[in-house]
Amino acid sequence: MLNFPTDEIKRKTFHILTLLYVIAYWYLPLNTVLSAMFAIILFVFAAEVVRAKNEKFNIFILKILGGSHRESETHKISGLPWTLAGAFFAMILFQDKTMVLTSFLYLAFGDAVAALVGKACGKHKIYAGKSLEGSFACLVVCFIIGLIILPTWQFALVGALFATFIETIPWPLNDNFWMQIINAGILTFLSGIL
């Protein structure tokens, strides 16, 4: 039986809140979403800077988050502003909403499942805390997402393979920033040749 760490479940449940901007992106005008995202990014980044520098505010925010932060983020900027910024730039850089939406879902579900499975039963480590088991789980979830959204199973498979590879790389700044942008770019490119 899989034993998922409680702290990782909390983090990945919080991660699923990214679906809020996914829904907004799909249903609202792009300019409205980009304006709102820009304002939210500025607010969150400012709050994170204050949190990292003010211990009382830091303790207050961490209590509200209830353990959904990484231990390494206790006294520094968390991944949240990077995740939001990655979505923001993916929306600006790529016009095909289906490809951008798919990249968002890869992050929301593929990345989350990779972390949960990797922590629970990741015995074969690759590097940087990643495991073959977590990567395989990411591949399966991204492939299922692709089967639902993308036009062919071949496209879904190639997209899932790239997403899994990108998820395993220890990116500078934050992987949640890069995963959305790079996946959206790769899917946009693949949509022109597959």
C-alpha cells in the first residue's frame, strides 16, 4: 500500500489551486486574465518578500498555509509567484489555447502525481530527488491528459514524453515556472508537425 507523505499531499492539494487560472484562461478574455494575473503576481511576490524578511508575518502566513509549503521555503520566496509567472508568460508567448491549457494541466496533475508517487515509493532515484517511479507516474497522467485534449494518441504520447522529461530537469529559479512555458512551446511546435 502506498504511503503518501501528509506534507506532500497538502502541497499538491494547494498546487491544484492553479486550476483557478486554468479555468479563467479558458473562459475569460485573454486581456482580462493577463491583467488579473499581473496584479496577482505583483501582490504575491511583494507578500513573499515581506514574509521572507519579517518573522512575525512569516509565522502568520505559514500558519494559514497549514504545512503546504516546503521546509526549504520557510525563510525564502516560495514557488507560488514562479508558478503564476510561468502561466502568465505561457499565455503571452503562445496563442494556441489548447496547447497552453494542456501545459497547465501537465503541471497541475502530472507534476503533482510525480511528486506524490516519488515520495511514496520512489526507490530508483534519477537525480535531484526525482525517481523513475515518479517520472513514470507523470508520464501516465500527462498521457491521459493528452488523450482527452490533444487530437491524436501519438500527439498525446509525444507530449507526455516531453512533459515527463522537462519535469525531471532541475531548472534554475523554479521548475513550475519553466514547465508551463516550455511545455506550451513544445506542444505548439508539435501541433504544427503531427
